[in-house]
Amino acid sequence: MEANDNTAITVHNPRARKLRSLVWNDFTKERKADGTYVAICNHCKKQLTASSRSGTTHLKNHLVICTSTKRVKRKKLVVRRLVLKSNDAKNEGAVGSEHTQFDQESSRQDLARMVILHGYPFNIVHHTGFRTFVRNLQPLFKLVSADAVKADCMKIYESERLRLHEMLEKLHSRVSLTVDMWRSMMDVDYVCLTCHYIDNDWRLQKKIINFFHIGPPGTDQEISKTILDRLQEWNIDGKLCSVVLDNCITNDLVASELLGSLRTKGFLMSNGDLFYARTCGHLLNLVVHKSLETVGELTDRVRASVQYVKSSQERLSRFQKDAEEMGIPLKPLVLDAPANWPSTYIMLETACQYQEAFKHLAESDVENTGFLSLKDWTDVRALVECLEVLYHALDKFSSTRIPTANLYFNDMCGIHLLFKTWYKSPQPFVASMAKEMLEKFEQYWDLTRMLMAISSVLDPRYKMKSVEYFFKQIYDDAYEAKTRIDNVRDSFINLYNEYVGQSANSSKYQAFYTGNSSGYNGAEYVNGGECKTSRITLSDTQRGLDQYLKETSSGHPARSDLDMYLEEAVHPSKGLDDNFDILAWWKYNAAKYPALSMMARDILGIPISVVPLDSEARTLNQYLSSTDPVTVECLICAQDWIGDETEVSPVDALAIVSSSANMEGNGDECMVPAGGD
């Protein structure tokens, strides 16, 4: 019995017994006051049970999802490589095998992450060249089957999904949603849900949260119901700020279904008045396509002329020779993709530079009667001048590094003013085209104008000033301008009051919680463990005085943070070259404007930015099209989630190829794996 007792003591003494499992390299075993043992993660300091019967499986599972562990392993890997490189240099190529610490499991994880990041097929592990490369690089690595690689990828997806779910749970702000339609080569429809938000450190973020397929036909009720189900799974249906459905087939119907469901639950700001938004890029696309319909005959003739020149190599060479003799800078003639208006603009703009060469060709080729007259070229130039403004606006929107919602109001108001100016043009062609543009613009601008105006007011460089200036310019009637300005101010104040109410409820809860924790309803330990049981404290006696001061003090009431914000001078702007960081400004001033900063975090994160140029659904490549929908979702989501952790951009793997990259190709966009088959 005595020997057995000694044995028991030895087993439970961490100093006397060597912990053999490798998992203990990442945990420290400590004994608590009650005699039980805990395992403390060396990376995140989380405590897990470490009794003799608990085993180590739960510790290994924790390491899989521990972010800190992954970072440390990556750093160790880099350090090992540097050591090996230094050792190889000193020994003139000798292999420093004594420094190698090969880990089969870590290498399997690296392989799976590589497959996800670059869109490689699972069966890459069966490719002869890949197997030879791995064998020569690391003979100790045991290549696994394609099914095992797939299983490893699914594990990565699941662990990253849990991390993202936990992060969204802790997120202080609301989130916005974009809904994009995709299609496989097998005509299977997919819906991509992307979550946009400003995180707790005031950084703009976006994450793909779902990529699910819908059966034919994909009705608006089916799409909206599935979206709601996915939002509930992520537990963000109650914190949704807005939704953008520009690339959704039945966007208005889906938005109506979502709005009705969420509004009845009381989840939306301003009762859903700001819920449905359109992006600037989509709005401009609708306007330009409408205008091009009215001048379709003219653009068709330019397209036919370009195609005629390019259809014969002999004719093209003669055309270029004539242009060179006329001193025209040689640029390739562009044949557009009609569904992609920026390519049409480039075609027209390039053709205008060759006007004299086209005129000379028309004189020498009298049989072709389709060439443009002098008046036609005048109209083409007027069309190019109008499209140029919108083209550069679209380019500006798409190239913005941090596309917060405040950036677009001034430019969209400027475009509105230009449409009204063109509408009054003495040139009938311009006036006719501008009429169509203006009507279409005002139709869709009404849906997003209030949201953009509120986001502009949240820009400390402008506040209400830009709204006042542009509305007085746009609306000729002074009463209408004042009414619209007042509507923006009233909507802004009403929205602010909602946030004040939320902030007040949060403060009341915090005050109540603090009161309880201070011993108001329980015991408090002081003086080295002496128990203080009195319910009344000195701070309690002061509360009555504070209340009395509020009730009896004369003078001006305390100013709200909204009053201070609007009354203070605007933040100085440096003009067009201003690199003002609005998120950094609000982060710095959050304590000064508590309710307004909550509002800014939600509104500025709404994705009012450019969308793909083609209105058609984007298309999955052949590899993904032949993969089952569940696996497709896992691969696309996981790639998006882990892409930020590496130096590799996700577009290197499942790249979005815009039709503007190949203006003579089709108008679709494809997801193509770089090296997939």
C-alpha cells in the first residue's frame, strides 16, 4: 500500500513524471488550490482540464483553432529556414539536417492551405511532377490521397468558420450584406453572400460568409428565405444594417422579402428606410446603358467601321500606314464588348483619334457606304466627352483603397449637375441623350441619395455643408432645395436618436452591472479577506447629491455630441489630393462623440462601391463547376478567410477575370484557378 501511495504521488507530480505527448510543448500543466490540474495554453493562456483521465485529445483540438499557435508555428518555420539557409552558406551547400524539425501534420496543413489558396485540384497529389518535386524537396513527407487532402481542406474551412463566427459575435458594429449571383458551366445557380463591416479596431473588412446553390428556378422567395436562414446561422440577422443586391436577378423582389421579414422583428435602423441600397457603379451602369440604347445606331456604325478595318490584315496595314503619314499616334483599334460600356467608350475614344484615317479610307473605298459623315463624327465626339466623365468616375470608385460610404456623395452630386447641364445643351444630340441619362439617374438616385447624404454628414470635412451646397445647385426651386436639405437633417437626427437610445440602454445595463459587482447586493472582500457585508457604501450616499444637482442646477443643459459635432468647424480638407483617413479620425474621436461614433461605424461600412461591370451572373470555371456545391462553398469561403493571413492574394487562386481585360472576348467573368485543371 505504501508503495502504491508513492506511485500515485509520482503520477500526479508534473516535476516527477515526464509529459511524453508532443502537445505539452504548447501547454503548461499547473496545480490549482483545490488539488486539480489545468493545462494552460502557452499561446492564448486559455485553461483546459488536465486530469489524468481527460487525455490530450481536447488539447490537440484547441491547438487547431488557436490563432496564436498558427502564428508562432509560422514564425518558427521562418526562423528554421533562415537557420538552414545560413548553415548551407557556411558549409557550401551541405545539408544542415541536424537543424531540420520535420512535422508531418503541419506539412499536411500547409498542403491543404496551398490547395485552397491557389485553387489547385485535390488530385494534384497524384500528379507525377508534383510527387517528384515533393519527394526531392522533403523525402520524409508522406503524400496523402486526394480524399485526404479534401478532408484536410474541409477541416480548415470548419475551424476558420468557427473563428469568424466568434469574431462576428464580438463585433460592436452592424454589418451590411452584398448578394451576388454566380453560375456554373452546368447552369447551376449560386448566391454569394459577402459581409461588410468596420471591425472593433476601426478597419474596413469584408468576408464571404456563404456561397450556396439554388435550384431552378431560383425564385425571389427561395433566395430571400435561404439568405435569412444563413443570417440566422451566423447570428447576424439582428445586426444587419443594409443590403446591396445589384447583381441579383430579382433584386427588388428579394429586397422586399428581406425587408418585410426583418422589419416585423424590429431589427432594422429607421424601420428599414435605409436598408436597401444600390452601389454607385451599378447606378452608373444603368444610366449609361440606357443612354447608349438611344444612340445605338451611331455606336453600331462605329463598331462596324472598326470591324471592317480589322477584318483584313491588308486593309489594317494600309489603314495604319495612312494614319502614320497623317501624324496620328498609333494605338490599337479596339472592338468592344457591347454589354461592357467602358469598352465601348474606349472603342469610341480610340476611333475618334483615327477620324482622318477613316475619312481617307472612305474616299478610297467608295463601295462601302457605312462610313461616318462629318456630323456623325461630331456626335461621336460629344458622346465620348460625356462618357469620359462617367468612365473616370467609375475608375475612381473602383480604385479607392478604403471605399467607405462617405466618399461618393460629392461625386454623384457632381454627376447629377452635369446631367442637368447636358440636358440644356444647344446640341440636340447631347440634349436628347442627357434627357435619358437624367431620368434614369433620378429614378435610382432617389433610392440611395439619403444614405449617401447621411454618410457625407458623417465626414468631418463636410458635415452638412456638402449637402447644402449641392442641393442648392441641383434643385432650381429654392423651396425644394430647402425641403430636401431639411429632410436630410431630420433623417440624420432621427437616426442619431436611435443610437442615443441604444447607447442609453447599454449604459443603464452597465451601471446596473457595475452596481452589483461593487457589492451593492452582495459581499465584498477587503483588507486581506475580511468580508464586508454592509449594503450601503460611501458612494451610495453621494448619488442623492448628484441627482439633486441635476434637478436644481440652473444654466444651459448639457450639449449632445451631435450638437458639438455639427457646430464645430469642419476638419480642414486638402482638396483633391486629400488622403484623409476617416476611420482613424472616428477612432480617435469616439470618446468625444460616443453615439455618433457608433452610427459612423455602421453607416461608413455600407458597401456603396463599384460592382462588376457585367450585369450577367459570373461564371465558375470548369474545375469548380464539376465540383459538388458543398465543396465549392467550403473552398471559396476558406480561401477568402485565410487569404488575409498570407502574402498571396486570393485572386491568384480563384481569379476574377473581368471582360474589360479582353474586350474582344465574351462579356462573362470567370473564376479560374491558377494552375488548376
